[in-house]
Amino acid sequence: MSAQPIDNLLVENRVFPPVPAGTLGFDRWHIGSIDEYRALHARSVGDPETFWREEAGRLDWFTPFDKVLEWNAPDAKWFVGGRINACYNCVDRHVQAGHGEETAIIWEGEPVGAGGPEIKRLTYRDLQVQTSKCAAALKALGVKKGDVVTIYMPMVPELAVAILACARIGAAHSVIFGGFAPHAITERVVDASSRVIITADGGWRRGDVVPLLKNVEEAVGTLANQGHIVNHVLVVQRTAHDAGRHGWASGTARIGPTKFHWWHDAVYHAGDACPCEPMDSEDMLFLLYTSGSTGKPKGILHTTAGYLAFVQMTARLTFNLQPGAGQVFWCSADIGWVTGHSYVLYGLLMNRVPTLMYEGAPNFPAAPGKPAGVGDRFWDIIARHKVTQFYTAPTAIRTFMKWGDDLPAKHDLSSLRILGTVGEPINPEAWMWYHEHIGRKRCPIVDTYWQTETGGHVGTPLPGAIATKPGSCTLPMLGIDAAIVNEQGQELGPNQGGLFVIRKPWPGMLRGVYGNRERFVSNYWGRVKDPRTGVPYYFSADGARRDADGYFWIQGRIDDVIKVSGHLLGTMEVESALVSHPAVAEAAVVGMPHDIKGNAICAFVTLRASWAAKNPGRKPDDDLRKDLIAHVAKEVGALAKPDQIRFSEGLPKTRSGKIMRRLLRDVACGVEKITQDTTTLEDYSVVAKLRADEE
Ligand code: WTA
């Protein structure tokens, strides 16, 4: 193997070969050598019909499909004519097959109070009963097949139940991350024409209550004013923090026409005989909103059979999942993100491997003897539950590095076999730390590259087959025809940076942007075509290169979205939030490198004269910065808080009036050699002007 040095780019020569399964405690690898991988990959893209027919055969069907694929680019129909149910494949079939008493979900709540963390175990039978009851309750609230149910919940077992209950009756779920603000709810509920919301009174995070119900109440009120009526809100009691405010009896509380029901009443009293609805392969399974380069998030649409087939395969192969073999899988992602959908829930439940779900944060409570904010909860969880596969994000790993090697060292991490990372490129230093201090140099690391849109992993090492290099997501998943091409669609040679595309359809691919055909076509299929046939390629919006061994190195987004702590944020979303503040006239948001978060947000802001006039004595100072940061948190959510706000008298623009983001990015990243203090943009606009003069 070789790694080619190239200008300006990371050179990484370390290679870690796969290890024999036995040394890690697996009886075998699903794919045990590079030759086997290469042969399978060639077959999977050369004869996709046979390959995917076999994979689909691992699922339980009510009616078999007639045809594997109908492809009229960019529209794919997979497993045409088949009937299937996602909840059945995750839950009921395991009960049918005699595994009803096995653990499906291990849940650990945020430790509140002195008694240690609350732990619950749900068997497949428990899940069957609870999803049936929840499904019956949803039906009683008028939810029908094809409706979209919005879910805005903390990481509690009822969240898993709610998602599966929707799938059970053929309603699509649209999960909104619990860290988002009311505005995110209104926007997504309207876009999805959703009439029912499932939430909780609150969620626990670092000992505080996240007021989910209050946010929903606010959203529902705003929605009613906009003419969108939410009929019902189903509320799990989790924190019981506000007895006065939440002291209503189920079904009696209202905001306008919206009725509120307690889960423990509506679900508890519902019958438990609610069968799984046979769904067409291409019926919608869920919407998941993701940030785009315009201000409005996109409702990424996934359908039933293709998503299931792809996610069961990727989960099984990437993590070498084996049912009944004592594995305990833990993905630390929130279910509000796609990682949680595919690799906390669906992928694990389908493969009948227990999945651990945790509520809270890694640094609460603080580790013994450490200051607040420094925690070892993850290592404690791994040791106590004997986690075998652990999957987390680079931003978390970098945080753990900062907290110190002694924290993981104190815990017994010997149960671990495979480590995974996801969400953004991992820097080799963090990869090595993960390898040494968590994997104790034994465990393979799978750096999984994928997107909300791809449904599951599209580039990842397979632990028994593919040697790893720190920072590379290595080779394409089976069935994925990935390439690095130029704007003309021509494949580039080793180490030439280009666009990451997928040239053939795959079952887990998005089927649309909900209600916006144009955005679907132009965002993903409008940029690159097959130079010979003109058929569009799927473009992921990431820049990448392949090295001489064919390994992919993802360089990051080339559109106006930023990955902050592994979460996608549209620059426009943050800008819209900023300009909705009375002080702000114009705002431009760019990403800048950050040691822990990967990227942080830097906002350039110009102020309104009217604000200055109305607020004599106030200046563009740190107090205003704090106000603006709090305002963004309130409008979008805490994860969108800018790290830096720079006030300016003007923003650099092109003649046609477009903000010159590249320039601002350079300023934010400190690329410019500016000798004066650059904390305000006035300083910079001088430089910008000078630069313009030079050109
Ligand atoms: C980035 C998260 C490098 C990438 C599953 C992609 C990665 C975006 C990796 C999708 C990785 C995700 N290496 N970059 N292993 N995984 N990305 O939709 O920029 O939240 O386009 O899905 O995350 O983010 P999303």
C-alpha cells in the first residue's frame, strides 16, 4: 500500500491491516478478506439486481416484489410490487421466530437524583406490545396510513416506540431533534402538512430540563395563527417539572383547536392488537429534515423497502452484527439525526442485536474528582453494559482527548470489538487517540461516510476485510458505485480533488425532497452527468479525492452548509435568525476551523441605523454579541450559536451584490495576513478594499 504525497493535503502513511476475527471475540467476519470484498463489490455494482434480490431476501415480506429496480434517473423504484412493514421487520418477526424475550433496547436515562441512572430493558415482545398500543392510540387520534406524524422527543424509550408505531400503521415519522427551537417545529410541521405531534413535557440534559412541551405549545400557537391546525399533541411525562402548568387531565387541555393528551393515558388505555400495515415498497417510511444552502430545511424522503434493505446490510457488514452472539451495540447519536434512525434503531432492530440508547450528555455528572463539564460517563456505560461495538462522532472524540487520557484508562473497556465514527472527517490525531485509548490498539475503526440522503453508509472500512488509514473512509460500500469526478463527470486520477458522486442508484437513496421536486433534482442530480450517456450522477455536495490505493478522503462540503460538531447547519438559517434581530441589517455566516467542533460559526454583521437611534448608548460591543448569540439559540437552537460575531459597516460584495463568502471565510480562518487587530470587520473592510484595489 502507498499513500501519495500531494501538495497541501494531508499525507497519511499509517496503515492498519484487518485482524483475525478470533482475536476480537467474533467467531467470523461477514466479509473476511479484501479479495472477498472486491469480488462482492464488483458483483454488487455489475449485477445489482441479483445482489439486491439476495439482500432483500433477508427481510420478511407480506407480498414478494416482482422487480428489483425501475430506474428513470433521478427516480428509482426498488423492489417493485412488494409489500412489507418496517415495524414488522424490526419487532414482530423476532417475536414470531421465538426471540420475544431477547433484549431489543437497553435504555439508560440521564442520572438524576442519587439512585444512579435509571435503566430499562425492552424485549422484542415489550416493543410489540408498546408499539401496538401506541399505534392504536395514534389511530384513535385519527392518524391514517400516509399521514406524517411529527416527533419531538428526548432520548427516552417512548421515542423508539413512537417511531415504530408510526411505521406499524404506515404513517411517516418526521423526527425533529429535541435541541431545536420552536421555529424549527413550525417550519417542519407546515412543510410536512403534519397534524399530530408526539413530544414530552421535558427532557433531561446536564441536570437541566429541556422544555420540549413549552416549545411545542409555542409552535402550535404560531401555526394556528398561520392557519395550520395541529389536531393533537401526545405528551410523554418524563421530567414532571412543572406540575402547575402540566396539571391537566388527558384530552382536556387545548390551545385553540389543538388537543393535548398524556401518553400514559392515551397509550396505556389503547388496545394492544394493532397489526402491521402491509406497505408498498415505495411508500414513504419517514421524512428527516436536513439543512441546505437556502434558508429552508429540506424534508429528505425515504421509502420503506429500499431503506430497510440498505440499512440492514450496512449495519450488518460495517459492524459485523451477529444476533444471539452476546453483542451490545451503542451508537451515541441522538435519534433526531439520521445516524440515530439508521444505527440506533432500524439497522440494529432488523439485525436482532441489542441497541443501547442513552439520554443526557457525556459530561454529566462530572467524573469523580474532575471539574464540572469533564466526564467519563461514556466509558462507564461501555464498561457496565459490556458494549461490543461503539459508534460516535469525531467532535466527541476530540472532546474526550481534551478531557484527558486518565478518564478512559480508569474503565474496563475490554468488551469493545469495533469502534465507529461518523458525521465529519476525522483528523488522524483523533483517530489515533481513539485507536490507542479506547480501542487499546485492538479494535478496528470504521470511519463511515454517508448522509441523511444516502440512508446508510456509502464509504466505510469493513472491519474484517479492509485495511484502515487514519482519516480515510476507505472504500465504497457494497452496491455503491462511488467515484471522484470533475464538473464534466470525468473520473479523476489518484489524489486529484473533485466531486464525490454515486453513479448508480442504490436502495437507501433518498426518493425526494418532500414537496419540492425542483430542489431534489437540482440539488442532487443537476450538477454532474455521465459524460457518455448524459444520465445524472448523484452528487453528495462533498469534495474528496482518492489515493493511489483507491481510498476515499472526504474533504468536506462545497456548498453553503457547515458541519458544526458533526451537525449540518445552513449558513442561511443562521443568517435569517440574525437578521430577525432588531439590531441587525445584514449578516453573513461562514465556517472557521475549530479544534473540537470541526467547524465553528463566524458571523459578520452590519447594524441598522434605526437600532442605534432607538437605543442611545448601546454600541456594537460584547453585550450586543451576547444578545445576538442568545437570539440565534432561541430562533434555531443552541447548536447554531456563533462562536464569533464581527461587526462591520459593510459586507464585501461582488458587483452583482453577492456577498463574497470566500473572502469572509479567509478572514474568519485568519488566512489574511493582517497586522492590525481584526476583531472588527471595519479593520478588515480596509483590507478587503485594499485587496480589491490590488486586483
Ligand atoms: C459529512 C450524517 C467525512 C459529509 C451521517 C456529509 C463525513 C455530511 C463523514 C452529511 C465521514 C459524514 N467523513 N465526512 N465519515 N460522515 N460526513 O446528513 O460532509 O447529517 O455530506 O449525515 O456529513 O451529514 P448528515
